[in-house]
Amino acid sequence: MLALAAGYFLVAYLLAPGAIYRLVFSYFIPSKRFQRTRTEEVVFSVLAVVGPFLLSWILLCHSPIGRFPCFGSWHDKIAAYDAVVLGLVSDGHPPVTIIGAYTRVLQEQARFVFYLWVLCGLEGWICGKIVIRYGSYSDTSNRKRFCDKFLLRHVSEWQILFTTITLPEVERGKMVEIDALSADTLYTGRLVNWFTDQDGNLAGIFLKDAFRFQRDNWNRDVAADKAGERESYWREIPGANLYVVASSISNYNIRYVTEEAHLASILRRRFGNDTTVTKVTTV
């Protein structure tokens, strides 16, 4: 019975609240994915639960909210917990007479756990709202410091690099372009997705509108002193998406560009540097 009670407290007060926090937080920005040890999982859950636990205790023990619903007097509550503790530490089966005490304790625990889980979800929502506006904070902002020291430690570094979270909100509509040097071949394109393994390491990236730079042709023409425009040495790769394995990539260059700039770069590679793009607006 004692082991069963310990398992209940571990799940109800640590693991489940920590999972609820991560679930709500990940609605705004995915948390870092890696294989945690049991100790790391418990430590993370403790840090996530401390605030909601204290607030739940204050609400239920030192505010009018704790009076509803009422499961009996304060003395009955103390007596019920004393009976349950004695039943857990004693040998053999607990007497039938303390079934009422178990019922009272379960009701009290269900109420406390309900508030705890709700507040953990609220904590995840607040932290998610704070971190998603990271790029709009000034360097001296307390919220930016809070993100740097605490919140972003639990966010994948690839989520920060491969999205526009670090940009002000007015620039969040920009696209992410990547130049990736893979096995002596330079690729460029618009990043549309990426994948990580269970340890959070990058496994691969998907590029759309991908081009490959013809380095051999460029070096040959440079040596012959007849090199043309650099843009003309890009060759478009057929297919909807290009998958590049991360283990083969030795260097990244990441740009955040507007849709017009991205389209202009594609057209220049296809038709030359003289190509211009004009944005047409309708009235």
C-alpha cells in the first residue's frame, strides 16, 4: 500500500503536471525533444510544479475557494488523514472501518490535483505566450532575460534557428532560406520542414524550390577567365521537395526573406540577374 501511495504522489504531483505543462507550452512552440533520464524528468517536473503547487495550496487552505466543495469539518479531515497514514504504514489489510477515511482523503486529493493540473496548464500557456513574442522584446527587457535564462533552455535550438521566432512580430511572415553545404555540393532553397532524433539532434531538412550550385563549372570558367554571372551557375533540382541528410551537411547559411525576395531569387537563378519582380496590388 505504501508503494502504491508513493506511485500515486509521483504521478499525480510530478509527472502528470510536468506533462501537462509541456503539452500546453508546445501548442505555442515545440519543446526540446531528447531522451531524459528518470532523474532529469523528476527535476524538470519539480521546477514546473513548484509555482502551481504553492498557489493551489494557498487557494485551498487560505482562501474562500477552499470551502467549496466541503467534505466535512477540519477535524474530520485531520482524523481521516491520520487513519489513512496508519493504514498505509501498518501490516496487513486495513480495517473496513476506515473506508470512509479513504473516501474523504481521495475527495480532498482529487480537488487539490484538479487545481494543480489546471494551474500547470495555465503556467504552460503563460510561458508559451511569453516565449512566442521573444523577437519583439528589447535587449533590456525582463521578459527577454526570463526567456534566455529559463524558457528557451527547453526549446529546441533548431526551432529557434529554423523559424522566425527571433524576429519582431511584424516580420514573422518572412520565409526561411537555407544554403547547405553537403558533401562538397552547395544546395539552396526554402526550408519547409526538418526532423530531429530522440536526442534532439538534427536528422534532416526538407527544401522547396531547391537549386544546386555547379561548382566544377564555376571553377573551370574562373580558371579560363570567362566566368559569367554567379546566379547562372545554379541548376534547379526537379521534384517538390529536396531532402538533405543532416549528417552530410558541414555548413549552414540561414536567411529570413520576404516572399517577394524569395521569388526574385528563384527567377534570377532561372533567367539571369536582369530579371525583376514587381508586386501587383489589386484595388
